[in-house]
Amino acid sequence: MPNLGRALFRLLSVGVLCVCLTMVLPEYSKYLRAKADLGKTEALLLEAREDHEHLASEIALLESDPYTVERIAREKFNWRRVGEEVYEFEN
């Protein structure tokens, strides 16, 4: 009879373990997906911070340096000074 008690205990233990696993595994997979999403979001945040730093430094230059304003006007809008000739070279 003691063997029957041990077998019943083992069977009950396996059953409890299976129930626990069926409860834990779906939540663990959700955790792994959330962790992967967090990594992607942190990478996007880092990229946005780098863009922000670059744009903030560009704004500071535009507010304080007239030569930067002139360079941007020449590059983006093809502006030139009166009487100045502009030569464009193709690569």
C-alpha cells in the first residue's frame, strides 16, 4: 500500500506541475514579447535623443552664427549676394 501512496503523490505532483506550467508559460511568452518591444522602443528613444541633440545644436548655431545662416541659405535655397556669380559642378 505504501507504493500506492507514493504513486498517487507522484501523479498528483505531476498534475500540479502541469497546471502550473499551463498557467505560467503564456505569461512568460507575453513577458518575452514585452521585453523585445522594450528593446525596440529604447532604440527608437536613443535615436530620437540623438536627433534632438543634433537639431538643438543646429538651432543654437542658427540663432548665434550669421555665417551658418548664410551657409544654409546658400545650400538649401541657392541664394547668392548681389553681383555674385554661382558655379555649380556636377559629379
